[in-house]
Amino acid sequence: MAHSWRGWCLLRPGLLLYGGTVGRNELHAHHAVQLIVAAEPFTMADARGERVTTRIAVVPPDTAHTVLTGARHALLAHLDPRSSPGRSLLARCAPGPTAPTWSPAGTGPTALAWPLSVPPAGVAVEKPSGGTAGVAVGEPSGRGSPAPVAAGNGRVRPGIRPRMFTEPPAGHARSAEAAAALRVVEEWSGHGGAADVLHPAVEAAIALLPALLAGGPVRLRAVAEAVHLSPSRLAHLFSAHVGIPLRPYVRWLRLQRAIDQVAAGESLTAAAHAAGFADGPHFTRAFRTTFGNAPSELATAIDWLP
């Protein structure tokens, strides 16, 4: 069945999260790790034409893929492969270059459901009266060890929750749905149950970054000096507490700033300059490299959450 892309989207450093209808697209590749969880089967293919029909797919970065048959109710997450959640998702599910390796579903205990709810682990999801059944999503057993992976020493530090999983502010019509979707991605990446912990220097660095975007390149040394740490110490703390290194964090922050401007009605050129890109084409190339689409292709069909 053919479906058109339409839904909501949340963009923050290290993560683009989309909820709604997943439609067909052309063969493409992007640098993000991609997770799709749907309430009905969808079909994907790789560059060689091999196919997989599944309700859950994990596509590794820089791997050509296409959606041949979409799904009406789904979530799609793009994770930076350098982030702790992105690296952990790859380690847990071990997807390869061919489509049959992208489906890790159906082997673990019921832990999550989409799109209806996120029940506690072990609680089965039942179809509600008059509604549409959600898909029960088990913990990925993967083709190797399910140990979470993070920047630095290869393990997620106990108790630290990547900042990308912070719930969106209340008040938007899709806030509760987006929060549930974040929990799905958080569990699949092995970070469920972690607490929000942020080192004061990292918090200060994050507060500085938005004002630096329009001024051009953001240098680690300059940020470190502003928060009274050595560059190496700040780099270590930032990766550990935020879940993504500073440099890609800044790149995602620029994309977030620019797409916020586009969603508010600004032109691509104005949005690009506000976020510190050289021009509109520079912003478009960066967006397409990361997500596989041009920002103009998403602006009219997506309800962007703050």
C-alpha cells in the first residue's frame, strides 16, 4: 500500500525523531544510524535489490536503502553514529550492508509498544476497543553482545542519560507522543533507566553554544577556556555526559537552529545564515548528508516540535 510522508518531527543534537506515516522514497544513504519501528509491516530494499519486510529495522550509516512499502503508524529515528546511543544501537543489533540483516525483531521479551503506549517490561500489548493495535517491540537480541556502547571507553557510564532523550516541553499537541517515542529509542539503544546527570562545566558549555553558532566555527579550545577546563578534559566530560562529542553536537545544533527557522517561515538562505552555515546550499548539503532528504522536502509535511 502506498503512503505519503506526514507526521511530527523532533530534532536535537545527535537525534532526529519522526512519528507518523512512513512513505516510499528513493534509494539513498546518509551518515546517521536509522531505526524504524512500525505498527504494521513495511518493506525496505538495499542497493542490490535484496528486500526485507518487517516491523522493526536498523540500517547502518552510509548504507544505501529505500522504503518500498511504508507504514501508516511508525516512528523513525536518525542517530549520529558517533553518539553513545548510535554506537550502542549498532552494537546491539549488528546490522550489515544487506536488507535481510536490518530486522532484529521478534526474539526478545515484550518491552515496548508503538504507537499506542510504552508499558513496563514484560507486559503484553493488547488491541484496545475500537483502536489500532500497537506493535510489541522486544529488546533487540542482536547478532552479538547487547552491551551498550558509549564514547571513550566503549561502555555507557552508569546513571548518565544522553541529553538527546530529554523529554520535549509540555504544551505541544504531540509532546506526549514524542516523549513515548523517545523512550522507545532510548530502550533500543540500551540507555533505558538512566538518570539525567550533567557536569556543571558541561552545562555551562551547552549554554554558551547557541550564541556562538552565527559567528562561524566553534572551537573546542575557546569553549574550554570559557568554562575553565582544558580542551581534553572538556572533550571527555562532554562525550560522557551528553552522549555525543562536541564537534558533531555543534553540527547537529546548527541543523536544529536552521530547521527551526525554516519551520517558522524563513527562507533556506536566511535560516542557513542564522545557524552559521555559509549559505542555503551549504545547509541543504549538510542536512541531506545527515538525513538523506533536503530540508525543503520535509518542511511542508512535518509538524516540528520545539
